Amino acid sequence: MSAIADAKVLIITQNWGIEETEMTRPLRELREAGASVTLAALAADPVETVQHDRFEGETVAPDTTYDAVSADDYDLLVVPGGTTNVDRLRVNPAAIALAKAFAAAGKPIAAICHGPWLLVNAELLTGKTLTSCRYIAADIENAGGRHVDEEVHVDDANGWRLITSRKPDDLDAFIGAIKQTLGE
């Protein structure tokens, strides 16, 4: 049995505007690998994803709300992208507090596309090197991070691991880095 079978993963989102594959692929593939994965949204209402920020995507029922969970109960945090998803997530005090709690506990955070925007507002990027969609590169740099254009980037600075990817095309590498971190 691999260590991933004992892993507890938390995915946090709003209830609308999440880039479909950036949420559904980690959710399903990590569960298929044996991890216990919790999808926590702003509200208990269905999570409505989108494709390319504009076309209707799949709707998924969340397991809980992110104000009802604790970083203490999880091994890794995943922040999927979607412009409107993360634009709202990054100003939510509960979401910011979760990101800060994961980092303070030395637990890994994985963020794809616009996902690192949450970490900008959580003030967690000073001294970190990461990748993201090109649209938030200046925000990352202004927050003290170093932006690189790579399929996936793993950074262990400041006592916690940050796994980042640019876009849905990078999901194989992103999920692979998460699995490797969890000990598959």
C-alpha cells in the first residue's frame, strides 16, 4: 500500500466559475489513487464549473464548506483555477486563513492557473518561485514571488512545499507532482 492511500487532500472552491478540469481531474484522480479527497466550497450548494471561463461545465456536489474544515485534518491543499472562482476565493477570510494555516503547519499547497492568486492575498509568496497562468505573473512578482513559465514547478522555500502549474494542459504534470508529494 502506498502512502497516498493514507493521504487526506482538501480542495477549496467557490460555488461557480471553477475551471472544470482543474477541479475534476485532481478530485477524481487522487481519489482513484487512494487518497481521501474532500471538496469544500463556499456554500453547500452545487459547485458549477466552467470551461475556458465561459462555457458551462460539470456540476459537482461539495462534501462540505471551507469554513467548516481545518488544515489540521488534511495533508495537502489544492486550489483550482478559474478566473471568477479565485477572484472571489482570494478575498474570502476563511479561504485566506486556510491557506495560511497549511503554510504555517509546513503542509503542501498545490495551485494551478489562477489558483496562486489566493496565495498572493494570503501573503505567502515572499521568497517562493512558482508558475501560473500568465495573467497573474505581475501579481505574483508584486507579492514577492518569482514567476517562471514552466509546466509544473515545485518550491520548498520557507518551510512548506508549493506545487504550481500554468493551465489545464499541464494537469498531468501537476497531478503527478501532487502524487509524488503524497508518496505514491
